[in-house]
Amino acid sequence: MNTSQVNVKNTTPEVSSSEILTAEECAELLRVSLGWVHAKCRSRSRNPLPAHRIGKYLRFRRSEVLAWFDSTLASAKRGRR
């Protein structure tokens, strides 16, 4: 019997554990309270913070949070003119 291995390329990018943040780590990164983070994740919030729900847990990608922060700063600067 001829058995050969098939190489399957993983198309999912690898994410380091430092890239994934808990709600507490996200609050620490943004230097805000945990309650503020939870409030900004609600769907009825204006410009909600990008979060991923895993069951009852919220998780955040550091890159998405920083991009959200940058876009929030940019829109605030545009609104001041």
C-alpha cells in the first residue's frame, strides 16, 4: 500500500497570544475602566470597540483596537475644524 503525505497549507494566520487581549488587558492598553470597555462593546454604542465574543467572554485583537483608536482620533480631529 502506497501511503503518501499530503501537505495542506494552513490559510489561517497564526496569532500570538500577545495579540489577543482580555477585556481587562484592553482597558489597560487604552487606560480606561473595565466598565467603559464593556459599554463601548455594546451594539447600541456609537462607534463600538471591535470585540469578539467567545461564549460569555470578550476578546480583542490588539491590532484592531489600535486601528479603532487611530480612526477615533482621526474623526475627532476632523470634527474640530
